[in-house]
Amino acid sequence: MSSEQTLAKGGTDRLRWWYTPSWLGLDAPCVVSTWTWATSLALGVTLPLRPVAALFLVVWCIYLLDRCIDVSSCKNWTQATGRLQFGRNYRSLFWACLSFCFLGILGVLALGLPRPVMERSLLVGLGVGLHFLAFIKPIVLGKKLPGKEFGVGIFFALGAFACLGVTTRSWPLLASIAGMVAYNCLVIAARDTESDQANDPGGASHWWRTMNRDLLFLGIMSALTAAMCAVLMDEKTFYLSVTAAFAAHVVLHLYANRLSGDSVRALADYGLLTPIPIMGGIPCAAILFGL
């Protein structure tokens, strides 16, 4: 079988250096920290180091635990993604990373977090627990509910909420993060259809039969909406970052069948880091060139 046929069937891929953040679960904490920082810049508020450090470590811990659960519950390893097989082959590395996360979280707590941050974090933690019981390990319900991708989007937005709180001005920003991350998850799910059909009964491919077609339309409309917000709203660089993220995902979705599932996942997650060059790069360039 040719390599192109293997990729078309959604097979796994060998480890490449740019897969490393995705396969180690670092993609999620990097993304949520980046967009929390972007939200603080857009709102003109200071982002304290300790809350964002705690956010990074907690999200990384959750994703490492989720990978361990996925590895233990995988039913068909012939359809497993390279990311999942990496988790099976390097369990000791994952446990070492988990230990680092736990120690880091304890260290941040020992140093102290502002009381409002702790209160908001407890609320978010309760929601994460309910998400776990509904979409990851449905101990009570007996089967996974559909729509976990939207739940992930909401909780990425709630990461920024936990660190920064919420105001009338921040609601649209948090909603943008939620929609964008949900779209990211759906683009990945569309490429991982075969793996999800075998190993994830709650995956979007089980309940959204026209997902491939619909995602193209939704992505284009979302990018255009974000571009209009960039023109009309004060938080221009924030919405430019959202526009770029949606546009990158639309292009990736169009060419997804030419890539392996692991490549699509890694590139999709890199596509969520658009605030770094836009919100960080544009001001630096303006200062550098005296604009």
C-alpha cells in the first residue's frame, strides 16, 4: 500500500519534531495560556504570572490524564492515532509529566493565588468534573454524550475567565475563544473519523453526518464575522487573531485528506497560536520601525 493510501485511510504517522507538543499534551495548555494572555491584552488588564502558571499546569494535567484514560480504553489499536500509540509506548514519560504538574500546582498554591481567582477556579473545576462524567468517563449515564467538542471550547474560554474574571466587554472575547476552539476540535474530529468510529463513541463523526461539508461553510462564515469585528470593534488585533485562526483551519480542513491525522491535529493546534505573531509581533514591529 502506498504512503498516500495509508494517509487517506487515517493511519498513524511516525513521530516528527513538530508533533511533540501535541503528543505530549502540551498543545492545550499552550493554547489556553496564549488566549488568556491575548484577552488580557485586549482588555488592557494585567495578567498575573501565578494564575496563568496554575492554568497551564492544570490544563496540562487534565490532558495527560485524558490521554491515559484513552490509552486504557482503546479497543482497536490498528485504528489508533500516533498520538494515542505514543501514549501507550511512553507511559512512564506521561507519569513523570503528571508528577511535575502536581508538584508545580502545589508550589503555586503554596505561593498563593488571589481569592477571586480561587473562587472562579473552583466553579470551573466543578464544570470540568461534569464534563468528564458526561463526555469522557460516563460512569452515571453509561454512554458518552455527543458534543464534547463544544464543551472543550467552553472550558478553554473559562480558563481565561478563571484568571481574569468577566465583564461586559470580555463576554464577546470569551465567546470567540469558545467557538474557535470548538471549531478546532471539529476539524480534527473530521480527519480522525475512522479512529473515532472505532475508539470514541462520543466523537462528532457519530452524530454529525454532514460534518465535512458543514465545517467549510461554518469556518468561512466565522472568519468573515471575526474580520467584521476586527473592523468595527476596539479589540482589533484580538479579532484579527481570531480571523487568522479560523482562516488557517478552513485551509487545513480543505487539505486534510492529503495529510495524516496526526499532522492535521498538530497543525490545527499551531493554528490557534495566532495571537503570538499578531498581538505580540505587530506592536513590536511598530516600536521597531517607529510607527
